[in-house]
Amino acid sequence: MTLNTIKNKTMKTSTIKQTALTLVLGLVFLFSSCKKDNPEMNLTLDRTTIEVFADEQATVQITSGNNNYSVSSSSEATAMATVSEQTVTISGKAKGTATVTVKDGSGKTAIVSVTVKSAIIDATTPRFKWTNTIELDEANGWSTAILADRVAITSFAEKKQFVLVWNGGYTVGDKTDAKLRIVESGKTTEEIALTALEVQKVENNLYSIGFHKDGQKGELVFVK
């Protein structure tokens, strides 16, 4: 074998090695570039605290994340949540607070703190509402008795009475230790410990009171 032949073979081997190394480095660069082009993103929202009235909705936008979003609420009796594409819709159900958790496809989570305010009562028509609506100050057999920290709505014809009781007087604001007693002839008196009671408005001796228990809402509008 001549010196030139050995030299040529050596050069070919070196060229093959260089080509293989270039190919490997190219693949490494390609995979690195692909990985950089599709990084895992943080899950972020345009806001993390909201206030909403009962029976109304508010939205939160997902500003970045890894798709396949899902939502859950710590108290669906207070607030419910749904998600469509990158919009989270939160529906107020009853006065209180709840936490909505947003989760994406990579398992990342973000939290929205929700405060639900009582639905604003139409304070123009005296009425009592729990399971059904009773119009007050009308010739329908129902009468209203107003005492300190309680109002009784009574029908002697139906032998039935609702008594709304709370601590804190008739000033506007949240009240404590609220209860609804339902007294009916021939039945055991039912006493419901209410989740919340709020005197919403006082104007020209017309009082508006909202209250609820486990998602069931009641209201009382009366003239004092």
C-alpha cells in the first residue's frame, strides 16, 4: 500500500467523522431549538380577586398557561365557575366568600378569591319570600308585627307564621345569629339557622332585608 493510498484513506475517515459529528451537533441544536420554541408556561390570570352580586356573573381571563383548563369552586353554594377557552366565568349564588381554582394541562394552578354580595332587592313592594312570595300590606289575610330584632308574618286563616330573628337591630349591614322560625298548626316548629342576613336598605321607613341558607334565598321588604 502506498503512502498516498494510506493518506487518502485517512482523509476519508476524518471527513466521515467530521460529517457524523456535524450531523449529531445539528440534531442536538434542532432538538434544543424545538424545546425552546415550546417551553412550559406559567399559569397566570388577569386578576386574582373579584366581587360579584348573587344572581350575577363576572369573568376572569387566563393570560398564559398550558391549555386543557379546568376550574373548581370551594363552595358551589356561594359561587360556581365554568371555563371556555381562556375565559373563566364565575356566577354568584349566595352572599359569602369562595375560592375558585384554575388548573391547566401541565398541572399548574392559579387561585381566584371570590366575594359574593347579596342580590340587590327591589325595595318598592312590601313582601316576604322564602319558599314562595307573600305580598304584605294587602287584604290577603297576612299581617306583619315588627319587634326588636324580629319580624313576624302571620296568617290566622292559614294558621301559619314566619318569624325572622337576628341580632344587630335595623341599621343597614350584616347581622348575626339570624334564624327563621316557621310555625304551622299541627306541625313541629321548624327553626332554620340562616347562613347570613343583611339589612340592605332603609329609606322612608321602607326596610329591605336579604337572607339565605345553603343556597336558598329569602327576602323581606316591609314598612316600619
